[in-house]
Amino acid sequence: MVNKKTNECTNQPSGCTWCAKDAGNGVWVNGSNVVGNDPTDASIPITTDGAAGFVQAVMKAYPNNAPVFSIDNEPTLWQDTHRDVHPKGSTYDEIAGDLTTYGAAIKKACNNNCLVAGYSAWGWCGYFEDGYDHKAGFCTGGGPDYKAKGNVPLNAYYLQQAAAYEKANNQRILDIMDVHYYPQAAGARSCDESNTTQNMYRLDAPRSLYDYSYTDPSWINTPIALIPRYRNLISQAYPNTKFSISEYTFGGDNCITSTVAHSEALAIFATYGVFAATRWSKPNPGAMVTNAFNIFTNYDGKGSNIYDSQPFAVNVKDSNVEVVTTYSFIAKDKSKMFVVSYNKDQNNDNTVNVQLTNNNDNLKINGDLSVYGVDATGLKYIGTVTPNQSSFTLSLPKLSIRLAIANL
């Protein structure tokens, strides 16, 4: 008999319409996992024809779009997350084989008018080794499959196989190298602000996206530098492949430390060329963390945003470089400059001085800057700042975000 203490609805929101309370959780009453079941008890095997039919239906429903179809989801965990249909650890060849089989079918079905992403590794260990190696106790090297592939990490092997397929068949089947990223430091994914050290870990977590000098303060205990790590790998193994992060989080929904961290992550994604990124999961309406997004997408409450802009280099002098970070963007028509600064200091206000450089096409700040901000009380208009020719200074209250908008 299957354990009914928990069921498919246990961890779902109240009113969930798709879960079934009569569905077990795959665990016997004695606590052991159900094994040896028929995989077709509750699942139907997918075929290339079935995948192609799905793609064609999506293309028909959205004729004016270029959909993204993702192949696999955290495949190196299937022996745990989907043990009823995949009790054995996935292998290098299986994961790469899914791409060559289904990627080709998807591209044919959409007539090359869609994008294919893969393989959506769950996190750190999944970047380097497969499920077979995970099950054997390995993470970043040394597993039997890892060794069998000449000590080539799984992510590199995946890109290599995609490149080899295109060379042999004159068809790109991987457009986007996709990963998941969840900070592993204590408290980094929560909203408990009672522990100042864990608050610091949460606020610092976005550094792991780009900073090779930042050693992750978790069991990983090494610099991650996720975006440049993958961009370098892509440039070596399969150039012109995009990079996305389809699952990430930097804390809970209703605390200022999480809001600041999430917002800085967005600035980093834009600055370092991430093609797409999606938070897991969607915040509840009105949650504080929505202001991490709103400061870019609707900073004045009237729909004003910084969408049509790109990274822009300026000189920045922070009053405290350890806890103040600044990113700048310029409208593509060079009519506006957007500067967003983060004060991650838990105790002190700080300042940042921003100056246009001599190589900025002789651009000049035209008039006062408008300033918007986010703190624990919400998103609001702060006022104006008068520049000193080509520079200006922003005041940053503790644990706050400031967005300065300059007409050029």
C-alpha cells in the first residue's frame, strides 16, 4: 500500500485543479520507495512524431512568434525525480542523444522558425556530470561516465555533440544552452532576515553570476562565475549559441534583501548578455520582490521602462565598494542614460558618483536627472538630482535601489 500521509496535492496551493488526492507519492508505508513498477502505469512514452505534432500545434496557435522548445529538464536528477519511469541515472549519450533525436525533429516540424534549448541542468553538479555519475556519488569530475568521455564535463560534451551534428548535417539543433541556478549558501533562497550573515549571503549571491574573485560560501566553495563560465565554454565548443537561465531565485517574495538581490541579478543578466532568464517561481501579485522587476519595467507606475537600451560604460566611484554596485545602460537612440545602483549595506547609507567618460561619443547630461527608488516600503519617485556637467552623485539609503534617468 502506498503511503497516504502525503499526496500529489500536499504541496500545491489551495484550490489546485490538476492534482489528485488519490494519487500516492511513490513511497510504501514502511518508508521504502516503490520500485519495479510498470513505467506506463501513469505515463505515456513520447515519440518524435508526438513531439513534432506538439510543435506544429504550437506553431499554428502562435503563427507570429518564434517559440522556444526545451529538450529535457534536469535530466541528471531523473533517477530521483522521475524514478517511476527512469530509475537508472541518465548518461552522457542519452542526454546528448535526446538533443540529436528530438532537436532535429523539432527543427523540421517548425521549419526552422523556432528555437531549441537544452539541457536545463539542475545546478552545479549537473553542469559537469550525468545522472549515472551522480548516483555513483560524483559531482564535478571523476565519475565513470566522466572518465569514459575523456574527462570532458557534460556541458562541454553536450555542446560538442551539437556542433558535430551541425557539421555533419548542416542543421543547427541547439540554439540556447540552458541551465538552472539556485544559490546554495545558507539562507540565500529564503526571506528570513534575522541572521545578518545569511542576509549577506543573499545579497552577495548575484556575484556568483559573474565574479571570478567571489568564492561561493557554500558546499560548492569555489568561484562559480556562471555567465562568463558558460560564455567561455560556448565560444570554445559551439560559438553563436545563446545562454539562458530558465530557473533561478535569490530569495523569497517579501523581504528587501531578496528584492535587492533579484534586481541586481536582472542588471547582471542584461550587462553580461544572458539571452533569457525566468525566476522560479512567479511571485504572488503585490509581493515586495515584484519591485525588483518593476524598477526596470514600470518605474513610474505608468509603463515607463528601460527595455530599448543596452549596457553602457561610465566611471563610477562608490563610497563603499564592498556593498555598493552600479550598472548603467543607454537607450539605443542615445537619448537617455539609465544608472541603477544597489546599496547592500545592512547598516549604513552610502553614495555613488557617476561620470561620463571621454569616449562616450561626447554625450552630455541635459538637465536634472529623475530618480526612482525601491526600499522596504515599496517603489517610489524620489526626486531630481542636478548634475555637475558630466557627473552626478546619488545618495543610497541602506538596503535600497536607486534608478537615475538622464536625458542626453
